[in-house]
Amino acid sequence: MEDFVYSLRTSGAKPTEAGELTSKLTQGYVAVFVQGRIFTLSLTNPTNKAPVETNIESNILGSRYALSEVLDESLNQIRSRYPNPELIAESYKAGRLSKLDGLVLYDSRMAEQGALEEVRKRLKRLHVDTVSSTGELMVLMNEMRFSLFPNMLVTERSDRVALALSEGKIVLLLKGSPSALIAPAAFHDFMTSLDDINNQFWLSYALILLRYISLALTLFLPGLYVSIVSYNPEIFRMQLALSIAGSRAAVPYPSFVEVLIMLFIIEALIESSIRLPRYIGATATTVGGLILGQAAQQAGLVSSIMIIIISTVAIANFVIPINTMGFAMRFVKYPIVLLASFFGILGITFGMFLLIVALCSMTSFGKPYLKLPDQFRFMKRYPRRKGGAV
């Protein structure tokens, strides 16, 4: 027996207290009981020898590795970041024909039981032949089939998944898809980035405020241009109004058509940049945008101020961290432009009211969509000093 204990020690096994056993087992160790003593031996084998870097959710200070298309590798990454014995992984099958393996992850101590039961019910009600990705699974699990806004957060980052689990949320993984679904998701979750918790307090909230301002520019700037130029030019100062009128002197059609032309061009450029190979996509779209914008302005098809506005809208839309919400907001600005072309400033106000009502009426697995973060979760991470200046 002593020879067996000696061979265990030489193979890397270490004596372990009974209180540490649960923690060791969740970290990938195997336990060997020998004459009342416990030895643990690490069996963690990083199957993902070359982790893939994130392509969509980039950051500055956090991890740069994305989830894998292999369930075991993704689960290994998540457990390495969240080695909690309360972490539960339930398996499920997606699709009657595809029968793709999937996992539902949650912390049994912190998970919201109502949301967990709702996730289980919706997974059981999936009556489709095939499911190919987590994006398709998100659409199928949304009971509001014609809803424009996503009700689950799609992420490719294991650190965001670990943060969501610590907040009591439910995570869904699917075989063959290098991304995870997080539910329930509030609107504010789509406007935050993991870099927010890596920065100081004021800088983090300044960046969040910047994203909300960019969101407002994306939604309302084209409509404001149409409404002010066509209905209420007196809102501008005299010099600015004359400058805009001079730049539009050669444009043969109203501002509504001008905005639609430029929005169509910018949407085509964005779509082409996604479909082209990444080595030439950025260069081709940048050069194409510069040439088209300059040629359109010189030909008198659009005004120079319109090019500035459309460029601002395109840049502001890319500030939104989560792409699914960015795509939704790209669509919302068109009804607002339409309302502005008919009713001016009043139409924009009415469109804003409809948008707020639609968001207020939405829920994500039983939770309000416009729910504010609990006590501002990022604020709780900053240390407090008692009896003195910070």
C-alpha cells in the first residue's frame, strides 16, 4: 500500500483535506481514497490547444479567447472561470432531425427559478426539424415572433458567460455554434461592455453614457434633418440655415429622398463589408464609401451636410456593443424618418413615444425588458473607504 501511495505522489497527486474536495472536483481533479487519506490528481486536459480569438466582441483589457464549437471545450472554458460546485449543466436536444446536443448552465443557488422554468418550457416546445445555430435558437425561443428586439443576449466570450452566471442568469450552449445565449436579458445589458468593469468608475459610466448618446444619434439624427429642413428651418441659427440651404441648392428632390438614398448606400456598404472576405472587406468598403460620397456630392445628388449626417449615424450605430441590438436599431430609424417626412418634429416625438411603449411592454423570460441593473452592478465592484477621502 505504501508503494501505491508513493506512486501516487510521484505522479503528481497531493494530499487534500476533506473540506477542499468539492472545490478540487469542480476544477477537474480526481480523488483517490487510500486508508482514510485523500489524494487529488489533476486530470484537466485543455482540449482546445489553440483557442480561437474573439472576432466580434473585442476588448482592451479582458480575455481575448472565444468559446468553441465543441461543447466540451466551451464547458471547460466556462468551468475554469466559474469553478463553483453549484454550477449545473443540463443537457437538451435541439431539432427533431438535427438533434443537436446543447447545455443549459445555471448556478443552482443564484439562478432565477422563474426564468429557468420558462427556458425549460420553451426548449420543450421547440417543434422544428433542424436548428443550426444559437442565433436561430434565440429566434425560435422568442414567443413574440415578430418582435424586432432580441430577448436573449448572444455572446462569444466565456468571461461574459461567467459574469452572467454569477448574476443568476441562465446560459444556453449549442453544439456547432461558438457562441452562447444568456437569459433573461434587459435592454441595458446590450449597451454594456466587459471593458466597463476594467475601467475606473467615472470612465465606465462616461462610456455607457456615450453609447446611449450614440444610440439617440442613430435613431433620430436622420429624422431630425428631414423634419428641420422640410418643416422647421427656423430652429437653426440664420448662418447655419443659410449654409444648409446653399448646400442643397443643387439637389433636385426633397430631403426625405436624399436621406433614403444615402441610407441605402450606407446599408449596402455595411452588408458588403460583412459578406466580403475580411482581408479585402474593410478596404473595399472604405474606398467605396469615400468615392460614392464624394461623387454623389459633386454630382448634386446629395448635399455635403447630408454626407456628414450619414457618416455620423453609421459611426454611432457601431458603438452599440452587441450586434443583435445594433441591427435592430438600424431598422428602427427608417419608420422614424418616415414619420418625420409626414409630420416633422411631431412625428419624431410620436415615434419616440411608440418606441418607449414597445420596449416597456416587452419582457425577457418574465423579466421587464427596461429593467435597470440591480443597484448598478458595476458600482458594487468599486471599493469604498471609510472615514477619509477616496
